[in-house]
Amino acid sequence: MDFQIKPRQSLIIYVNNMRMVRQLRRFGKIEYSSTRMHYVILYTNQEQIEDVQERINKLKFVKRVVISHWPDVDPTMSDLNAAGIYHKIDEDEN
């Protein structure tokens, strides 16, 4: 019996109501939830990430779901702007 580590990735889920957060447990492991800022960090298997994102987006209490870029970041890179991972968002554009 071999133990294999499955690659995981996190989803940042912005919610309207923190009472409904318990429903998210069926999609993965809730690592952190902020009651003040109304978001949840949920870890799920990397191969299922897009399917889980679509299913969570359909829930009524969810505002937005963002996939974390953490596995894509090169730990030796110091300029995230040049890599195209970080880009400044102006408040006027939103």
C-alpha cells in the first residue's frame, strides 16, 4: 500500500453570508475563514480545481471565486510583475 501525496491548490471564496460557509466543506478542506472580510480559503485537489470552482460559483451565497496562483509562482523569482502574475489594479477601472 503506497501513500501518494496529491497536489492541492487553494480557492479564495468571497461570500455574502458567513452562516452558509459550512456548506463549502463538501468541496474540500476549509483552511481559513475571515468573518470580518467575508472570505474563505479552501484547499481541494488540483486536478478537480476548475470543476469545483464552477460548482461553488453557482451557490447563491458566493460572490466570487478566485484560484490561488501559489503553485505557479517560482520561489526564486523576485519580480512578479515581469512574470505576469501580479498586476496593479486601479480603482478607477472597477
